[in-house]
Amino acid sequence: MSTTATSGSARPAAPPAPPTRHSWPAVVSVTLGVFSVVTAEILPIGLLTSIGSSFTVSDGTAGLMMTMPGFLAAVSAPLVTAAIGRADRRLVLAAFVLLLAVADFLAAAASDYWLVLVSRVLVGVTIGGFWSVGAGLAGRLVPAGSVGRATAVIFSAVPLGSVLGVPLGTYVGEAAGWRTAFLAMGGFTLAVLVLLLVTVPPLPSRGATRLGVLGGTLRGTGTRFALAATFLVVPAHFGTYTYVAPFLERVTHAGPGLVTLFLLVYGAAGIAGNFLGGAAAARRPRAAFATAAATISGATLLLPVLGREEEGAVALLVVWGAAYGAVPVCSQTWFARAVPGNPEAASVLFTASFQAAISLGALAGGAVLDRSSPATLMVLGGVTAALTLPVAWAHRSLRRPAVPAGPDAGDGRGRLDRAPSRARRP
């Protein structure tokens, strides 16, 4: 990341320090940190009813546990990143993981529902801060030729949180109570904290990412197109996937056990899609993003037709899961290409936009479902995802290198932190 981004001078950024021999263990540690964050964010999905019953609140009020973190993460991502200034990013990651453990333990010990909501505020702040720093760290942990693969490994924690984290948390909650699930999550998060401190090397800041810098990046054409695409496909996905269980129950007529199995299959497909998407995004992020959006659109549009039978529903969920698994890594790579001289700023924009889009999609999907049907919701989601295609294809600048060729330029495979600070905006 350029240290001259805030001053606007022409002095090039210092070349990054070579990765240490602990590079890949550090990547695994960051991945487990992301897994902890993702699992903590969506853990209440399987525990919503039992938590609401414990405090005698309605399901709608209990649903605040899911909507609050996303909005808070969107707001906190730029504010927290600006506040940490030039602090060592290794210590910043550790501080956010510790905050996440505190949030888990607070939820487990809450005597009133408002304390649970306070814990969700801490989760939201952690999401905004950890993602903003951690999402763009691959280029500082592995050699240039391995950045794409390392980024895919880090982002694999997103579907893993759905496949492993939430089902395990729900199982523990059903067997020993929802408080035990949060307690176990807190213990796991502390273990991740220790692993981070042991394996991640010191990561001194290469410059403070100030709010003015973030505002300046929004003037770039590439950034605007990345934002537009993200705010179409991500709400389309979460506006439908959040309520896929009612569709499977009412339209496919699947029982609870089968719904759980279908969602596990969906998550497994998402892991495969994450790695395939990461490889494609390293070469052509815009085309990979467009392909994923088109596939999501097709799967959701076909669900009301082919999803009435169990075989059709599970086949489309596999396709849908694989397509969405590619979306986060494609979005992050697109932002990184749009802001080549400042990968941390790119991660902040990615985090803030993605989390805001998640919350907006879930809220909009719920409003539509209350007034129509699960089938109608799927069709509207498919149409919205399809709108991503003209946005993605209209942005032609990603067909050219984001920065001029030269000794300080990126290598075109995601290694963008070596770009000069005054590189031409895409």
C-alpha cells in the first residue's frame, strides 16, 4: 500500500518486504480469523427461535441480531480503518479477534436481550475492522505468484462458515442450549487469537488510510463500477438465499432434515466455487463476476419452475452455491484492480459495500416475502442479479493493465501493492 496516498506526491511506495517462511501458516491463521467472524455473524440463524424464547421477544425483534452487524460493519469499516492509523496490522487483527471473543462471551452471559444486541454491535465493529485489514493481506504474506491462491484460501472461510460453523453451532445449541454455542464460539476464537500471534509476522503499516483517501477512490471509474455490480448481485443473492428455507418448505415440500441437507450441499458447492472463482478473478475479475451473476440469475429464475421437485431443487442449489462462492473473491479483486496503489483502501470499500448490500438484501427480501410468495421472491432476485451483466460488461478498462508496466507495477495477478501512488485510475 502506498505511503503517499494521503499527500498526493509522486514518490513511489516502498517495495514490500519479502514474505517470511511462515507465510502459509499465516494465511491459514487469517482464514481461521475470517471463519470466526463469518460464523459469529450468522450463528443466530439456527438459534433465533430459542434466543427469542429465552427473552420473550418476537421473531422479528430477535431478527435484529442478524440485521445489525451488517449495517454496523458497513459504517465501521472506513471509520475503524482510519482510526487505526499506522498501527501494526498484525496487532490490529489480534485486537479485533479478541473483541470478537468478548462479544461471544457477552452473548453467552447476557441476562437481558439488550446485552445480546450490545454483543452484536461488537460483532459488527469486528466485521468491519477485521475484513478491511485481512481481506487484502494475501499480497503481504505470500510470493507474487501465489497471491491469487492465497486470496482464494482466505475467502474460502466464507462458505466454510455456512457449511461447518452454523450447523455445528446449531447442533451445540440444540444439545446444550444456545448460550453454550456462544461460549464454545468464544473459546474457539481465543484459540484463533493465539494462532494469529504465533504465525503472522509483524505487518507494519505502509501508510494511514484516511477518510479523505477513501473518498478520493470513489471518483475512480473502476471503483464506481465495482460498487454498482456489488450492490446488484449481493442484495439479489441475500434477498433470496436468506429465505430459501421457506421456499424449500412451501414449494419443494421438503422436510426439515432434507432442507438442512440441501443447504449443506449448497455450502459445499460454494467452497468449490470460491476456488474456481479465485483462479478466474486473478485473470479477468470483471468477466468472472459477470459469469457468477448470470449463473445466480439463472438458478433463482429457474427455481420456481424446476425447484418443485427435490431433484431439480438440489441441482439448482449446487449451481447457485458454486456461483455465489465466486462472488466475494471476484468483488474484492475488482476493487483491488480499481485502487491499485492502496490495497487496504480497496479492502475497506469492499467490506463496507458488501456488508451494506447483505443487510439491504435481507431486509428487502423479507419485505417482499411478507407481501408475496417465495417463488415471486426468487424471480425478483434473478432479475436483479441479471442487471449486473450490463454493468460488468460496460466497464472496459479492466481489459487493460491497471498500472503501467515497469519495475514498480503490479504483476497483473493480484499483486497490486507495489503500484506507484499516482497510478492512473482505471
